[in-house]
Amino acid sequence: MVTVPLGVGRAAPFFPVPAGRSRRTSAERRRSYDFGLAAERDAAHFLRAGGYAILRQRFKGRSGEIDLVAQRDDTVAFVEVKARRRGWDGLDALDWRKQARISAAADEWLAAHPVYAGYCQRYDIALVWPGGAIEYLENAFEHVESGGW
């Protein structure tokens, strides 16, 4: 019997993919990324057509990110864009942790833009289907305090 030391003549360790997930190629990841960017662009056009001004796209704070920050009248909407093959599947990805990160990022954005501090704040979701159809959910969730989790 021959003993082979660990790491010599052996394949890389196998880490199973969690159930429901598959390993994606770089081309597949790129297509998903491009689909997401197109969805954000479509959602921004949708909001502009509805009378909103887009104040910021793809805001990245220390605690999270916001896809779109839009303003109409005295309301600032923090919009999460979810693009999926079946649009409603995007809601599954928006658990309370994600809501808390969006809320914390909104707090950061507001701290950097105090002129909007007195505006009504709203957390919306834009579900984008392939082909550009949009389901827009106003007041989709409430602000989540970061100290509560």
C-alpha cells in the first residue's frame, strides 16, 4: 500500500453546491449581471415616465446598496430592482436581512443629502420580467432599524 500525503497527487477538495443552486459559468454570470443592469435601466425609465426624478443609481454605502433613489413631490423612494425569469421570484430574495441593509443604506444616503431629510420615505420594489415588463410595488416594506437584528 502506498500512502500519499495530503495535497500531493490529489484533486482539489469537493465542496457540494447547496440544494437548488448550480455552478454557473462566467458567461452565465455575465448574462445575469447584464440582465440586472438592463432591469435597473428599465425601472429608471419606468419611474421617469411616472414623474420621478432619479437622484441616484446604484448607491453603495458601508452597510448596503440601493438600486435606485427616486424623488417625486415630497417623497423619496428607495427602490430595490429584482430581475428574474419569473418576476415574482424576486420577492424571495428580499428577506428581512436584505431589507435591513437597504434601510441602513437609505439612512447613509439621507445623512449625505440632508436636504431630503424632511421628505416622506418609501421602500419600493420593481420586479422586472424578461422582455421589460415591470410590476412596481410601492411601500413594499417598512424601514428596518439596524439595531433590531
